[in-house]
Amino acid sequence: MQTHYLIIGSGIAGLSVAVKLAEQFVDRKIVIVSKDKGEESNTNYAQGGIAVVIDRVKDNFEQHIKDTLTCGDGLCDKKVVESVVKNAPNQLQELISWGAQFDREENGTFDLAKEGGHSTNRVVHHKDETGKEIERAVLLEARLKKNIIFLEHHFAVDLMVKNNICLGASILNKKNKQQFVINAGFTILATGGVGQIYQTTTNSTVATGDGIAMAIRAKAKVCDMEFIQFHPTAFFSKSKPTFLISEAVRGFGAFLKNKNGYRFMFDYDSRGELASRDIVSRSIITEMYKTNAECVFLDATHLDKHSFQKHFPAIYKYCLQQGIDVFRNYIPVVPTQHYICGGITVDTNGQTSVLNLFACGECAHTGLHGANRLASNSLLEAVVYAQFIFNYLKEKELPDEHYTNVRFKVDRPKISETIMKINTADLNAMVQNNVGIVRNQKQLQNTLLQLKFWRNECNELLQRYQPTADFMEFYNKVIVAHEIVTASIKRTNNKGCFYKA
Ligand code: FAD
Ligand code: SIN
């Protein structure tokens, strides 16, 4: 298959780039591949919303910039922060033009929520299901475009790179198990996060770090991989997946209490429950340790019933299903893996270090987040960088190279379940225990040895066999965990969400 633009991923990042390109170039072909059904993505689970400066009286760009820089703990790229924050209102308008709806006050202005690290209310949202609403709207917009070909349940295995120029990717059709190559003039990785390397995560099952691992194999640069963000308040449950209790619930006035009913956050930070995530997560685990408890609690019992149900219908319903009436009972919560701040290094046009290869969204490292992402800045980064990539590509001639016929070697037998011993549970347990909120150099070094072993084993198997999607996901998780652990070992100072005791 040949295409002008190949987009890997159908979350907010991939879809936004696709729709913009499809509108601009009606005679050019855009292929989106997505390894699950179109909507399955981290985007679909986003709750809180998008941070945008709307109220120019109580808020301004400088404050949003300052909050982002403070949260990033000295490692943000200030120019990137400024450009993202200033482009936010236009990108919000574009989402609205694509049909996404956001909650408004009776007078028509946006209902702005507050989240940790923000000095004021600036989070535009759709109840507590902002991501689902955005995904619905942008996916529909993409499906309506005649020049977008959507390949769902297609797994991108590897990038095709020659002389540091990306020529497309090899793709595995998960239904008929056939592997083929898509030659592309430009390839955009929009594959999202890495949460599934952990035992517990708020992330979608698709978040296995595939794009970052593919980029690493293609020798693209990655950076800041040690900065894994843990959300302070995931519903405490021994079963997967882990449901998020949005930070906006604390922004709405809920308190964090320990098992003795003590409201502890002011002992750690003057902003209390609304300190940035890194601080709240570390405070919670300290408090859990001090009180010998498996979790802490969110107390929403004093909040206005009607208003809470209106703002947080999904959270209210989920808690009820778990036997928690939030107006009578405290919600049990624990910090849980949520986001990767690092990723594939891109410039201000979203270009990676491999020519004609771009990265957008959670898999990319733009410099916006530094050592710790400010709440609700991720959806924002994805839409703004989708625009930056589009601005660049709109002016760029199509490369000749994409007509090169890259062949895929199909002479190897398929890897079978018996040959490949996928140790996902072991990998998850090891990463959960050794690459958490507080890390330890010795444990990291031991972890690295096992990861190196798995990485070599997978490498060798790939020389002899054709991979399955399950095998590639395991391999990708190993590669990504390897990078995170290596970067964690190297880091000598604690910053943002990275903490080594
Ligand atoms: P995703 O939305 O994760 O999409 C990735 C896509 O890539 C998927 O379509 C997937 O199938 C595809 N893919 C992956 N690997 C392959 C492969 N090998 N082959 C083919 N396709 C592949 N951020 C905010 O700003 N505000 C919030 O309120 C917020 N709330 C959140 C709540 C939760 C529970 C979670 C998990 C995250 C939240 N975030 C929030 C973070 C934010 O949602 C994500 O960072 C963002 O949506 C990522 O978008 P994306 O397009 O980069 O990736
Ligand atoms: C949340 O709603 O708490 C998640 C917000 C985010 O990850 O930015």
C-alpha cells in the first residue's frame, strides 16, 4: 500500500493531524492505522479537561505559562510552553468546530474547573468525560473524510527507515494475521503512552509504548524517559483496570484524608489538595506508610449533591457500582501510573531526528512538560502540536522516496505461543515494584539486568520468526522499560515526578 501520509494512532493527536491534512489536501491520501477499534485510546478516558486561558480578567497567558513552568520543576522549554499556551484558544475553537461540546454556565461562558498546580480555574471540560466527547467528535470528523482510509485492528510493527529517512511502516492485520508494508511520504507516530508496563495504571490497554519503542529501533532520539507521572487519586481496587477519580474532584472541594480521618495535605504543601501531582502522590504514599494503610481517602461528603452529580456523573456512577455512595462514604484512592512526560524528541514542527518522521501527543517529547506535566496540559499539547505539524507539512513538497518499494521479508515462520514465553505478569510486577514513585539505585540496576536479558531474547527470536502483535507488545514494553530504567539510573538529582531515595 502507498500513501502520502501515514498516521499511526487514532487518539486526539493522530486524528487531529489527519483531519487537518484531509481538509487541506483533498486529492492526497491519508492512512490511519489503529491497533484496536478506533476509539480505544488514552484520549477516550480523559476526564478533567483541557487547560486553556479563557477568562482574560481572572486569568492570563502569563499565569498559565508560570504554572506550567513551576510544575515542570525547571526542565520545561520556556519557548515551547509559551507557544502552546498562546495557541490553546484557537485549537479549542477548532475542536468545537469539529463538534466537540464543552460544559457552559447559564450565561453561555465556559464552566471552568480547577486542578492541581493551576493558580486559577482554567480547565474546559465535558462533565467528567472530556476525552470521550473529544474522541467521539474528532473520530466522526475523520470517518467522514473521503481521503482518509481507516485501518482499525491493524498493528504497526516497525518503521521502514533507510539512510535515516522514514519511508513508512510494516503493519500487521490483527484479524487475518497478514503483514504488509505501507510506503508513506510522511509518517506520524501518535501512539500514546506506556502505562501497561505497570501492574496498575489509569491507561488504556493500548498504552504499551509501541511508538516510542519503534522510534528507538529506528534510532530516533528519545529523552526524559525517567519522568513517569503518577496520578494521586485512582480508585483503590485490586482488580484492573484502574479507574481515575479526576483531580477536578479535589478542585471542586474534596479533601484527602488518611485512614484516621485526618486531612493531611497541608502538612506537606501550602496548596493542600491542589499542590501539583508529584507532591500530592509522594505525600499520599508517605501518609500510607505512616499509618500502615493500603490507601487514603477522598472525602466528598460535604459537597453539594446536585452540583457534584452534574459535574461528575461518571465518577458518581462508578463509585456507586463499587458500593461507595460519595455523599456518605469516603472514596478509597491510591496514586497510580498515569502519564509519561518524556518520549520521542521532536522539534517545534513535531519532527523527530529521523527525516519525514513526526511524533505527536503522549509519545512525543516537545519540552512542554519538563519534569512533571501540569494537569490537563496533555490534550492541549496534542492539539497544538497537531497544528504545528500541519503548518509544516502544508508547505512541504511530497518526498520522492515514498515510491520506493520497501519489501517485507515473509520467509520466516510465525512465532508460536510455545516458543515465545511472554512474561508480561513478571515484567509488570518488576516495573511496579522497582520503578515507582520512589526508586532505589540498586533495585534499578537489578531491574536493568532482567530487562537486558528479555531484550536480547526478543531480539534473537525476531531474527528467526515473524512476530505476532502480542509478542511485539511485550518486546515494546521491555524496550520502553529499559529506557526508563536506564534514564533513572543516570539521573543524579530529583526533579518533578522523579524521586530516587
Ligand atoms: P492515545 O489517545 O492514547 O491514542 C493512541 C493511539 O495509538 C490509539 O489509537 C492506539 O490504538 C494507537 N496505537 C498504539 N500503538 C499502536 C500500534 N503499534 N499500531 C497501531 N496503533 C497503535 N490529559 C489531559 O490533558 N486532560 C485530562 O483530563 C486527562 N485525563 C486523563 C485521564 C485518564 C484516565 C488517562 C489515562 C489520561 C488522561 N490524560 C488527560 C492524558 C491524555 O488523555 C493522554 O495523554 C492523551 O489523550 C494522549 O493522546 P494520544 O493521541 O497521544 O494517544
Ligand atoms: C484528571 O482528570 O485528573 C486527569 C487530568 C490529567 O491527566 O491531565
